[in-house]
Amino acid sequence: RDFEPGLREKLAHHIENFYWRDIAQQNAGLAVNLTERALDRQIVRIVSKYPQAFSVPLHGRGPPESAGGPVPLIRQKSNVSIQQVKEEVSVFTASDFGIEERPTLGDPELRLRVQGEVDRLTGMANVKAFFKEMARTVAFVERGGDPRVLQTSLNLRLTGNPGTGKTTVARLIGRYLYAHGVLPRDTFVERNALALKGQFVGQTAPTVVEAVRDAMGGCLFIDEAYALADRGGDKFSGEVIRTLLTEVENHRTG
């Protein structure tokens, strides 16, 4: 298949802006996934554009449903030539790859639900200000701004007395960032800081790395992180911190 004029440059820019997290880890896999999705969108686009050219076979025509295979589309008699359809199939368009001039990031319905949760928070003016600033940044990107403004470090430290809602806010931040398209996965991995410490030498680092890997593309919340440095910590606590710093540096976003 060919690309429509200008699509190669648009696609390269699109991948750099929206799939930069995946390039290093699954370069070939990313290409396959994008192509498969483009094929699916192309089929929907062509069938929607020429609905009179296709139909689902009636009973008695084509293989029965009991055959187990998918029900095929068949050509109907219409003013759409086979050559027209072939020409459409032979060329990928920007819309096939989900490239929009002004993309809508995230999930609009989920945005509304999460915003309702934010509005119901009691007090927490600084937390609400963070959400408002993030929403403004996303709106800037949707209006044509550089998506790389969202590729900043999102490592946060939540402080407060016990029972003030730190864990609740952390979960809400994860959902909010996913709903607005800042995070690609709706994943929230919660680990107690002390649970990251190994019981013997050599166990701590793999435990920390596994937690980070599980949270990739989403949110990793370390509860009671201060316990790692309480009274100076111990050698296992130090290893947790060093491994976390290494993983954060290796997977930094900005």
C-alpha cells in the first residue's frame, strides 16, 4: 500500500509525539500494531464511504453461520466500480492512522466522570489547581500546540497527615491523567514502601524493577515512602531508593 501525499512526514511526527514511550521497547511491535489498526480503520472508512457497494449475504446465500467463520461482505450491483474500491484500498490516509489535525486526547466521557470526582473533593485547593493546569495544557495541545509539553516529569510527592486522602488523590491523579490522554494506560500500581524491601540480599532490586515494569505507561504509587529513610534506613531501604532512582532515570519522560 502507498501513503497519501505528506503522510510519511505526518506519521513520523505522530509517532514521535504520541508513541515515544514505545519506540525504545517495542519498535517492530509498534509498527505492526499501528499497521493493523490502520487496516481496521481503512476497512471501516471504505465500507462507510461506499455502503451501497457491500452487503451482508442473506440467508441461503454464502456460507451458513454454523460454519464458524466470519460472515463475508459481498459486492452488490451499484454505480461504484471495483476499480474505485481498489484505488481506495491501495492508499493509506492520515485518518487510517488516527492522525487528526486537532486530536481529542483521552476519553471525553471519562474526563467528565473524573472531573466530577475532582469537584467533589473537600478543600485541597492545591490539588485542584494541579488538575486545572493539566487540563489547560491538554487543551493547548488539542488546539494544535506541541504535544511534547505533556512529555514532562510527572514524579510527584504527596504529603499530609494520616487520613487526609493522599492515597485517594494519588488514584484520582492516575485516572485524571489517563482520561486526558497524558498516560497511555489506565494502570495504577500501589506498593507499600516496606514491601519493596527484600528479605535477603539480591531480592530487593528485582522487586522494585517488577513494580516499575508493571506500572509502565500508568501510575506507580509508593505508600509510606518516608519509611525507607526513617532513622536513616537500612541497607535494603537504600537499595530500594537507588533502584527506584535508576529506573526513573532509565524511563524518564522529560
